[in-house]
Amino acid sequence: MRTADVLAAGDPANAAWPGGGWVLWAAGAWAVFLAAHLVLNGRWWFWLLPSLLPPPVFVALPALLLVLAGVTGDLVAVAVAGAALLSGVRQSGLVPGALVRGKRRPPPDGAVRVVSWNTQHWCQSTDPEPFYAFLRGLDADVYLLQEYHHDEFDGTYRLIDDERRLRATFPGHRAVIARGLITLSRLPVAATVETAARRTLRVDLEMPGDGRILATFNVHIPVQLRLISPLRADFYRAVRTRAADRAREYRGLLADVADCPHPALIAGDFNTTAAIGDARRIARLGADAVALSGRLCPTSWQVRPGLRWWRLDWVLATPGARVHSYRFRDPRGLSDHSVQEVSVSLAEPDLPAGPGRRIRHHDGFRPHDGFRPHDEGTHHALPLPGKDRPAGQ
């Protein structure tokens, strides 16, 4: 017995077991989950649910396990946790480049300030006075606003008409209103363009100076789930349907951006984090500007006050569009999404006009398309205003 005790004491693995063997099991379990995540994420509709984990967990948990494994001296656990940490970095949403972005420089002459914001159902549950005062105080040249509607809390939303107040609040802005989205602009609106993406509003703007065109894509990708009990079959049917809606919307948006002959700014609520498979599609749309925010771990959405662990909102730029600054602004309790604010200019002469699907010029506010309920997915998204829209929209 004494010999056995000595051997056990001299065996690091056995010595670690009483206080640290569980670390190996925990690291192994996380590694299995991570392997499944990397294989299934973006390929199986059900995995939309596990991918809703806060992205920082993908580095925080394996880093903790790595420290614990080092303390207990379990070298196998160290190896497993270290491999999981390295594999999870891209899922974490961390932006190391934000720490080395260099000295800030003021935007050049001709740059415009653009804000993008999910308004959380357009002051449905807040007082309109501070809501409109906040919007006005942002003092942006261009506003890309999502959720210009009210939630019916049954998977549908009801369109609203607040046009009179918008006119009074933004007398110097032109606006295009469609699909529960608003683009407000001090810049001349050159055209609105029909899109294959049915929860996106494209508006082409004339930039100051030489009047070259900046295409703006105001985006709202459908959310993954309905807030109903996961014990109901309807919960999973909704996830599967919305996974198809999201895939359809991303396919359309990728085609729309590829077909755009102008430099483009693509911004809005993508309902997608770095840990969700659709982030691969976002990377194909344009250059992510978030490194300019200076935040190692940028976040933009909170499930409740104080729990802002997810970044669902993105700003992307295609070649020819230059983003000079990027910051998140506190919504002051008016929405669960932060405001994204960027300054943008054009870097080079515009390309020759291509076969873009031009709809019509707009000189002012456009009316909404009715007040009936619409599904939160893409099947019943509204067309752009105008009689020249393609059939089937």
C-alpha cells in the first residue's frame, strides 16, 4: 500500500486527478462542442441555436480551462484547452487590429457622417419626444434606420406612418421609406434601386463636391427565432423557416452588392455575430470597418441592460468607399442596439455605370406601403415604392 501511494504521488496525472482531473473532462467536452460548431455552423439550421452563445465565450472559457490545467499540472488538458483556444479565436469577435490601428486622423473634406441604428420598433415602448430628440441630436448626413414598424408579438409586425413628424424633425433631409426601413439623407438622392434581398433598402446618393455616387445598403437580416417556449414545436419550426429566410436574404444581398457599379456602404442589423456561420457571407460583402472603433471586443446589442455581449450590427465598405472613423454610441435606453456612426468618403473616380435596376428619383418623403401586418421573415417583405418595380416584388 505504501508503494502504491508513492507511485501515485509520483505520477502527475494521478496526482492531478483529485483536484484537476475534471479540467481534462471539461476541456474535452468543450473541444467536442467546438468541433461540432466548426463543422455544423452555417450548414445545419438547428445550429443557429448553439451559435447564439456570446462570442467572447469562445476564448474566455478555453482560456480559463488552460489556466486551470496549468495550475493542476495536467499536460493533456493544457494541450486540449490550448488547441480549443486557438480554434475558437475566429469565433470570438475579438478584433486585435483595433489595438494597433495607429494615430487617428480627421476625416478629409467631403467626408459625410452616416449613422445606422436598429430603433427597436420605432419608439413603440418609449416616449416619442426623447426618441426624436435623440435622432435629431445625432446630426448625421445620412441615417440608415431599421424597424420602422411596431411589433405584433406574434411573429409579425405592423407598418406605421410617422411621416408628418419626420418632416418636422428633419426638414433638410430627403427620405426613402420601404420594407420597414428608412434612409434619411441631406445628400441628393440619385435613385432607389430594387434589390433581390427583400429586407434591404438600396439608395444611391450624390456625394459632395463632384457628385459621384455612393450606394447605401440599409440592411435588416431576419432574427433567428421567436420568443416562445422552446418546448413547443412552433419554436423549432420558426428557427428552420428563419434559417431559410436568412440564407435567401444573404444570397440576394451578395448578388445585389456584386451587381452594384458604385462604391457601396452596407450597414445595419445583420442579427449575426462572429460565431454564426453567416459571418462568412458577411466577409464576402465588403471590408469590415469595426477595427476603426478601437475596441478589442466590440459589442452592439444587449439582451438586457448591462449584458451587451453580442455584436449584431455591422458596417462594410466595398472598394472605392473609404471609412475614416467608426464608433458605437449609447442609445440611452431607447433601443437594445447601439448606434453605429461612421465617416465616409470616396477614394477614387466612380466606375462606368452598369446595368443597375434603376427605379426612380426621389425628391422627398415617400409614403409607406400600407399598415397591414407582415411576417418578420423575407417572404412578405415589402417592395420599394414606385410603379416600375419588377414583377413578383
